Amino acid sequence: MAQIGIDKMSFFSPHQYIDMTELANARNEEPGKYLIGIGQTQQAVVPPTQDVVTMAVNAADQILTPAEREEIDTIIFATESGIDNSKSAAVYAQRLLGLSPYARTIEMKQACYAGTYGLMQARDYVALHPGAKVLVMASDIARYGLHTPGEVTQGAGAVAMLVTENPRILTINRDNQFMSRDVMDFWRPVYAEEALVDGKYSAEVYREFFRDLWARYKEKTGLAIDDFKAFAFHLPFTKMGLKALRDILPEADEAKQALLLTEFEASRVYNKRIGNLYTGSVYLSLYSLLENSTTLTAGDRLGIFSYGSGAEGEFYSVELQPNFRDGLVTGQMDQLFDSREYMTIPDYEENFMAGLHGATDREFDITKDPAKFVLAGLKDQQRVYLAH
Ligand code: HMG
């Protein structure tokens, strides 16, 4: 069977951020709790001119050639902070990116897990349709509310992945282990802009799912921790992945434990500064690992753990390809972090209180947003997207 996987990968997050030491001070918490206990140093802030559609197309636009825009015949959009209960965000993305009209477009939802389902659908589709190219986007705004325990774990961003045969970055192994269970750890009723969460319970369920799937994976494949060069975890906050990794570290010797912890640090460099981006979170961690690890080489096996509240989890492995960094957008993350605008906590609170667009027709000031694709406003209950 053909080798299938991620050929190219790109990331986008809005141009504003807040500092977690300042948020801790404003919430009468010790900065150490946010910086180390939670593992976040900064948090992306979403201006009114960005939503899940603009973030996803801002990411995808950076990797697609004109030929690929014609060739892609399936567009999968994973999100849990969608903009419409009927129309798929993928249809907007198709138009804005200038993709072929002869493509299927679909939006998928299962909390933070849907990006992984989308990726596996893409892999299986390409396996059945040799030569096909599938665009998978995972885009979200994580929003809990001011003065809530979840506030420090907010964030936003999008990952775009092109899935093809003979991919540049990695091939996806057919060793997936997955499970679902009806759990009320985190949810967002259709009338709510902010997530509801049983925070400590959600972290327990995450770890239970990981331990269960890891045990099942080892049993089904005969592989062990030594077969893995590194892991990328869903990172709702970066300490969460560390807790999961520590659950299995005793299976390795001391030297291997040190190596896995070093790779884990590489896998959370970006997530620490962006925050949670739900569906895209585990893939931002993968991106971070690929760019920041100094030891990864072709042929390495990486373990990926995807978790979505509610709950669904999946563990699978991938194999790195020669010159895997050629599939990433060089300098993209440095440029984002170098140019991001710092925001004060009062300004962030005001931005937050304005809410997520609502139903009233209005125009937004797009001159302050440097992103190519922006939401210019709402007119006749329709979103007005522009490229500038
Ligand atoms: P909390 O109760 O405010 O925090 O909320 P805490 O009291 O548990 O403290 C956090 C950590 O900081 C603890 O470490 C403290 O010891 C430590 P731990 O025991 O966990 O290792 N700490 C310090 N460390 C250093 N210096 C100090 C200091 N003080 C304390 N001075 C909670 C934490 C995660 C519950 C909250 O932020 C929350 O509810 N977050 C949202 C839910 C969440 O992210 N859950 C994760 C699992 S569910 C998931 O991943 C799915 C999700 O992405 C959604 C989806 O699928 O769609 C969320």
C-alpha cells in the first residue's frame, strides 16, 4: 500500500497576545502557578477581525500552490467553535482559498479530537483514491471566561495540513488505537459562547484515556516506549502533556527518560505561547517538535496522542521522512512571535467582553489586523470576509 501522510503543514494565530505573569497578577495568583504549574507563558488573543474561518485560511494559504488548489478534492474542517450551525466552515475556506469547485467540503466536531478524525479520513481517502490530495484544517478559539480557572488555558489558532501520497513530512502508520466514552468533563451547549468544564475531572479523564490507549497500543502492536523517539500530546495547557508523559516514563531507563523529556520540551515551545487551540493543539505540538527538536532524523517513530473532551481519544504513530522540515513554512513561527502585539490585561478584558461577533450587523476596523484574510463585518446576518 502507498505511503500516505502529511506533505505540508502550516500554522496561524492572531497578532495579539497577553502575558501570563500579568494575568496571574491580575487574578491574585502566583505567577509560578501559571508559568510552571499550568505551563503557559503567553496567550493568543482573538480580535473581532478573526474567526475560525479566517484563521484556517490564513494558515492554509501559506502552503498551497496554484496546482494544488486545483487538485484538492476534499476539504475537511475540524472545529468546535464554528460560526454556523448549518453551513460548513469548509465551504467558506474553499472560496477564500480559491480551491476547485469540484471538491467535497465538510465540517467535523468532537471537541479537540476532530482534527485527528479528519486526518485519518484524509489518509483513508487517499489510500482509496491514489493521487488524491486532501486539505485538513483544524481551527478553534478556546474561551472559558474572565476570572475562571480555565482562563489561563484559553488561546486560539489554526493548523492546516495537506495529506498526500509520498509525503514530505511524515507517513501515518496504520496502528491507530481509539476509544470513546460519554463523559461530562467539558462541553459547550449551543446557546453558550464559553465552555463549561469540570476542570480537574477533565484532566483525570485525559490521563485515563492516555494510559488505557497506550496499554492497548503496546498489546496490539508489540511495540514499547523504546521504539519511540518522541511524543506529541494534545496540549490544553502544556503541563497536561507532561503529566501524561510522566505516567509512562517509568517504562524507560534513565537515559531514555531524559531524552523523552528533552523532546517533550521541544514539543511545547509554541503551545506555551499560544495556549489551547482545541482541534489544532496536538498538531501545533507536533509542529513545535519538528521545528525545535535537535535530534529528530528520518525514520524516527513519533507517538501522537489526541484527546477531545466528551470524550474521545486516539493514539497512533508516524514515521519521519527525509528532509521533513521542507514541508514546514520556514520562519513562520519566528515571524509570528516577533511581530505579535502585546496587549494589556484591561484591553484584553474589554476585547473579551465584546463577545464573539453576535447577531448585529456591523463593520470591523480591518486596518489594525495584518493578516491576509480578515472578517470585515456582518451584513444582513452574513459574514463579510476579505483578503487584504
Ligand atoms: P486550578 O484548579 O486553578 O489549578 O485549575 P490547580 O490548583 O490544580 O493548580 C494547577 C497546578 O499548578 C498544580 O500542579 C499546582 O500544584 C501548581 P499539578 O498538581 O496539577 O501538577 N501550582 C504551582 N506550580 C508552581 N508554582 C506555584 C504553583 N501554585 C500552584 N506557585 C485547571 C487548573 C487545569 C483545572 C483549569 O485551568 C481548567 O479547568 N482548565 C480547563 C480544562 C482543561 O484544560 N482540561 C484539560 C484536560 S481536558 C482536554 O484536554 C480537552 C479540552 O482541550 C477541550 C476539548 O476537548 O475540546 C480542554
